[in-house]
Amino acid sequence: MDAAEAVGRLLFYAQLLLFAQCIAAAAAAGILASPLLLIARRRPTANWVAAQAMRVLAEHVLGITVDVDGAAHLLSAGARPCVIVANHQSLLDAVWLAWVLPRRAVVVASASVARLPVLGWFMRLAGNLFVRRGDSQSIKALFDGSLRCLERDKTSVVMFPEGRRNPARSGALLDFKKGAFYLAYCVRAPVVPVAVQCIHPLYSWSDRRFRRNCVIRIRVLAPIPTHALAEEAIPALVTNVRSDIQKACIALAQPQQPPPDSIDY
């Protein structure tokens, strides 16, 4: 290993350590806010509090910001609970989520996250949902919990229909599972697709790369109403949403064009 590679690895682990500390600090902020929010019957708002803390820490400690295209779609969807679906890539999902999470929302995460210190404590306290892949009882419990959030608690649900992290260098999406879409159909909640650029150039565990002073580009697509959706149309909806997110991801991966120079006449 030459000196440049050694320095690169050192910087990678330093940035990774900072990231873990930011996650812990944001989770701690959510934990501190939770008792008051529980009293006010606004338990899921603890996720938004933690998200705002993570947003500040990401910008000022990690040197990462997020460019949101289509933020107005989040505002229009925020009038009622919705099912937010997005591609799922890496640890950095915790960063971009801080820019799009509604005030009342829970996130579906792997059951392994619930066992993590600080972050797991916070996520359980804030009412987030967990699932074990391949466990039918866990999947049923997730569905029941999601229904309760949307119908009774008027809380949006963030889901990753790929079902697992997909750190593909090409940005190609995995097949989408239909659970999120069937859930939206059952409660007639709008589906809000979110596309996140391929972050492999920004973060890669295998390549020991974790860049500072970078921008994660995301695009919030128009909410899709489900009030007139027939059950037999759900597979087509899954296919179309996956296609739309994939197209948006490809577009986001393209270099941004500089604005044209102004011309005085």
C-alpha cells in the first residue's frame, strides 16, 4: 500500500466515524424530544426532529448536502398520509431522508437496525417499523403496523420496495416488491416515488470511498392517487413506478449543465 492509498483509507475511516457520530447525535436529539411528543400524542414527529438534526450535521460536519428536485410534490402529498417509496442504496439513505421526511412519518427498516445502540433505541421509541426478510409473521406484523400508522395515526410510511440495500455501481434497480403498493391500495393513500442518484461515486465500502463536500441529488416524482385503483392493476403500478424511478435515477446521474450566461441586449 503506497502513501496516497494509506491516506485515502485513513480519510475514509475518519469520515465513516464522523457519520456514525452524526447518526448517534441525531438519534439522541430524537430521544430527548420523544417524551414531550408522546405527551402531545405526536410520537412519529420525533423522526422529523432527528431528521432536522441530521440535516444540520450532514451539512456542517460531513460536508454533504442534498439537492431536492420536486419538493413541491412533498408539500402536496403532506396534506394526508402517503406511502413514500424510494430506491435503497447505502448508509447515506439516512442523509437524504433528512431532507424529505414529512413531520409525521415512520420508516420501515431491517430488524437488525432495532438492535443497534442509540439508533435502534430511538427508532423503536419513535414508532418506526421493522421487518425480517423471509419471515412471514414479521411481514404480516409490518403490514398491520403500517395500516395502523396510515389509518389510525394519520402518519406517512417510508418504504424501500427493493427490499434490501442495492449498492449497484450502475445504478440499476432491483425488482420492486408489491407490499408498499398493496398497502397504499388498501387505505387509498397516494404513492410518492422518490429517486436518488447512484451514490457509488460518493460512497463505496468496497473502494473505501466516502467523499466530503458533495451533493446528493434526489427527485420527488408526482404523487400517484390510488382512490380509483383496482387490485388487479397493482402489478402494473409497481412496474410503472419502478420504471419512473429508474429513469429519474439515470437522469440524476448525468452531469448538471451550467446555467447559460446572461446576455444583455
